[in-house]
Amino acid sequence: MNKPDQALLQYFNGKDILQMDQFNRLQIEAVLQTAAYYEQKLKNKERLYDMDGKLMASLFFEPSTRTRLSFESAMHRLGGNVVTVSEAPGLQFSSRSKGESIADSIKVISSYCDVLVCRSSEDGTRHVVADNSSVPVINAGDGAGQHPSQSFLDMYCIFKEKGSPDGKTVAMLGDLKYGRTIHSLSQALSHYDTKIIYSSVPGLEMPLDQLNQLKKAGVNYEETYNMEYAVKNSDIIYMTRVQKERFDTLAEYQEANKKLSFTAEYLQIMREGAIIMHPLPRAGELDEALDCYPGAAYFRQAAGGLPVRMALLALVCGVAKINSI
Ligand code: NCD
């Protein structure tokens, strides 16, 4: 990775972080370099004031622990402040509300703060929020749509554990239809010479429009229902949870869930040095017996969420400085 120059860092100033196809390889790596800088600062236990006087509004309309706490911790670690809303009965993200109340709410909330972090349960909310906000918006996950900050931390983990994704094969497993982390990470990897093997069960495959987008970008991918094949032939295994909250019926969810699990038996067939990633939380699909395997990277992956989100906040607020990186 080359060290980013000041102009590249300034590119992010005032920008929204909505979906991964906004960013090219250089821009992705600029975020990762900024995150590495903040990780070092955290290790040195330095007190930071980069966001002194700045306020982040944290709007989570879908349950979240990791993402929300890592964004809020990131802002505090940067010396900034946070206001937060988790439930607001008057606020409706649903299209049933005709988008009116959300638009007005975002106009008002953005007039109070310097950056807005938002999660909702509906794909596409990112655009409504961004269109109505007067400050930069970071999409912290919108329905089955996109989850770009997760992809930056996934890329951070891949670089740390395995180096550049060029020349590597990534198996993406689990709920590929509703898994927004899969959708975003696929777009990020499309800038690398990475092969992707998608493996799921019938009905939960990668959405066709997304596959077409990847095809256009020249991504080398394969689809299979044979999880063993995907695991055997990959350097990075990215497992995901079946997204219970996005199914119409509990029976449909249970049917899919019992077929999708990654057990410790797979260790026998994995490539030497292969790593296992998972965005967490896990819900039974990732065997706890895997946790002591050195390549089980998911907790290290989650820990990277803090410096990566510090980087994103500092970059969109224009306070990340090249001379410090
Ligand atoms: C992911 C999400 O919310 O999409 N989790 C997260 O951000 N840590 C994955 C998931 O919920 O399965």
C-alpha cells in the first residue's frame, strides 16, 4: 500500500460514505492507512483531540451493538462528542411513511451535528438520509443493502492477516441474498485481482443485479451450493449469519438456517494458513469450537472496527492529516 497524499485524504472531506462502489482502490487503501495510524495511537494510549468540538449524531433504527458502540467509541476516542437516538416512535424509516418524516427529521438533526451515522432496516434509506443531511452521512447498514464501514474493517482485517487480496480466493458463505456485508465487501474486492466463490442454499444466492454489476467490473466469481468445494479452494472464508429479521416467516428462516453452518470439521479441508472471518454476531452458524484455531480472525476483525471508524469519521470531517500518517 502506498502512503496516501494530502489531496487523497482531502477527497473524503465532506463526503458521504454510503456504499462501497463509491470508492476505488486508492481511496479504500487511504482509509486503511488512516486506520493503521489511529490503531497505533490507540496502542500508545495517546489522548486525541482531532474531533475536539465536533458532534456525531448516532441514529440506529435497527438493533446494533458492535457497529453502534464502535462508532460511538471512535468519536469519543477522537475527542469528539456523541448524541444518540435508538428508538424514536415519531421517526419512520418505512416507505409507508412516504419518506416525508425521515426527510424532515434528517434536515433538523443534521443542523445540530457535524456528522451523522445512521442504520435502518430498509435498503435505500442511505440515499434519503444523504439527500436531506447538511453534514456528511455514514451508512451503518441499510436493510439488505449496504454496510460500507463494515467492508472497510473487513478489508483492514484481510490486509493485516493475509496481505493484499490480489491473487487470493475468498469464499463468501451463508445468507448472500440479505447479507449486506457480503454485498459491500464484494464491491470492495472488485478492485483487486481476487476470485470470489459464493456458496449458499437455493433461495439465498447473491442477487442477480449485484452479480451483473460484478461481472461488468470484471470480477472473477463462481457460484456453488457445495460449501465444501468453496472452503477447500479459498484463502479467506467469510461466513455470515442467516438474516432472520429479513425473512417473511420463521419457518423459511429455520429451513435455511439449519443448512448453513460452518463446523470445526471444515478445518480438515481448509488450505494451510486460511483464515475465517465473520462480521458477527453469530447465531449458531459458526461453531465455537473454531475459536481456538489461530486462523479464526473474527474477533480480531471486530476489534479493527474501532480504528477504522475513527479513520472514517476523521476523514469525512476533514481532520485527518497526512503528516501524521
Ligand atoms: C452485520 C450487519 O449488521 O449487517 N453485523 C455488524 O454490523 N456487525 C452482520 C449481521 O448482522 O449479520
